[in-house]
Amino acid sequence: MIIGVPVESYPNEQRVALVPEGVATLSGAGVEVHLQQGAGEKAGFPDSEFQDRGARLVTERAQLFGSADLLLQVRGHGANSEAGRADLEHLRSGQVLVGFHDPLGSPEAARELAGKEVTALALELLPRITRAQPMDALTSMATIAGYKGALLAAGALSKMYPLMMTAAGTITPARVLVLGAGVAGLQAAATSNRLGAVVQAYDIRPAVKEQVESLGVKFLELELETEKAEGTGGYARAMDDEFYRRQQSLMSEAVGESDVVITTAAVPGKKSPVLVTEEMIRKMRPGSVIVDLAAEGGGNCELTQPGETVEAHGVRILAPLNVASALPYHASQMYSHNIASFLQNLVKEGQLALDLEDQIVQETLLCHQGEVVHPHVRELLGLGPSPAGG
């Protein structure tokens, strides 16, 4: 069985799906790894390191796609809809694709993949079960994004973060508010706290309060009805407009008192909720900073321009995209570990063993045998039950 790792074609993507250590792991499982020349260079992994671990270098992309039984990507079609469309012509029936496919945000891409009769497994759909934790690439990338978001905020702020007692007087610590205490938010809060800021975090899911406080961070409590705020797999559930209006009203004071606001609230497959309004921004001190880590879903800030840095009412609003790619060495290392663990669950004695009774396979299986099989994605596409009963 041949596993192929192509150069990522998404604009400015610097990660690679498999690092040299991962090649050695998979080679030990009895498979052969082919790597498109230069695939790991932007992440800091030269071709020679892959070769030393047993990978075979392939120059042409079409040749790699033609030889591989299974393709590993960070951003597969759907998560790379424009540039990724060029790869559709290289796919063949029965080929297996593993990576991020953005199935809830780009369900039409799943239909296109099904039309090529490939088997696609989407890592975004991984179940939140103990056995799947080593495979959880979403958590890994959110950890990177939260850390980087905190650094972006500290670099853009016109103040230093920590309390300092100096001969020139006392410097008071910066105040940081993190909105959304999922993986990215917790990492942003922890990093800001380590840098010396006074940090508080908010989330509509009351269950995360203990996690926030375990970091030495204050949990911001608002008088809201949040019993139904947590959805499947521990993710936040989209709420109605009245809930968000009241949330904004109660949150306004905390935003106005903050030097930095880092927003991370995303709902899978939905537009990011607007948490920070223009009116709130007017209350922030000039020189303050907002880092909107939910920009790919439209943003949590009313004035966010995805991919841009803008200034409004004296406040800088940063809306970075594909944040994990900004730290490609460790992002690739973590993703590679996740994907190697995922493949070890699929590959037995050097061959693909797709166990359709396995919960991990069932819930990540997007397309198979010419059909979109994932029930939620079929629903988004307006399709009926899967012919296979999926």
C-alpha cells in the first residue's frame, strides 16, 4: 500500500500532513510513503530528512496522485475548494483521502468527491471519545491558534503585559479578555496569563468554568440562561438572536475595561456569532487590540475584515486566517502525530482495513463508493438517507 503526501496547494499554507517521524511510524506498519518534492520545506522539514526515514520522493504532483492508494493532506478539497479543484482530475475510483475537508462548511465539495468515487475521511468529524484523542487534529490546531493569537495581541498592543516595579515607577498589568473558552480560548488565556496580563475568560457553556479557573484565570459570569448552550461533542451550540443581544449587553462593560480582547467563538458549519459590537469598541481605550480568531467563520467582532488588520475608534482589529499555519513546524508535527494515529486504526498488516462498524470510521467517513454517506452532510445537501443506511 502506497501513501502519498503532496505539497499543500492552499494559498500561503506552510504545513505538511506528515513529518519525517511519521514516515518512520507508517513504514513500520508495512506501508510505503511517497512524498512530493518540497512538501515539507516550508514547515522546516527538508526532503533529505524524509528520505532518511524511508520516504520516496516524487517530482510531479500527477505522478504522486497516480501512484498513491491513500492521500494525506492538511487541506483536502472543501477546505481548499479553489486550488483543490485542480486535483480532482488526478483522483481515481477507490482512492482514499484523509485530511480536513470542511464538510459542514462546504458540503458541495463532498458531492464532487463522491462523483470521483473516492473514499474521503474528514478529520473534523472525529468523535469526541477517549480512543480518538490521539487523532484529534482540530484540538491540536486550535492549541496552536490560541497560543499564536495571544502573541499577536501582545505584539500589537501599545503596552507591556506584566506588572513591573521599576525606578521609573510602577507599570500596571494589561487586562486581557478571552471570549470563547474552547481549546483555542483556553490556550490564549493561559499564554496571556504566562506573559503577565490580568486575564479573564468567558464562554456560554458553564461547564468550562472549572477549566478556566484551573489556569489561574478569572471566569467572567453573565446572567444568561445557558443550559442548552452545549451541543454534540462539547462544542458550543448556535443560540437565537435574542440570546446574543442580551449577551452583548451584559458583556459590554467587560470589553470596555479590557486592553486586549481575543475572540474564539466558533460554531461548526455556522457563521461565527457576533460578540463584540461597534458600540463596545467605542468604549475601549485608544491603543487597545482585538484579535478575532473566529475570522474564518466571518468573525466575532462586528468590524472584523477577515484576513485584514483594521483600525476603528483607535482600536486595532486583527483578523488572521489559517493561524496554525503561522507556526508550521510544530503544527505539522502535531498534525502528523494525529494523522499517523488515525491511520494506525485503518491500516492492518500494510493494507487498508476500513471497518465500517468502527465508530471512528463511521463518524469520519464522508464519501464512499460514489455516495456522500455522512448523515449530517447528506442533510445539508438535501439528500435522503444513505443507500447503505449511514
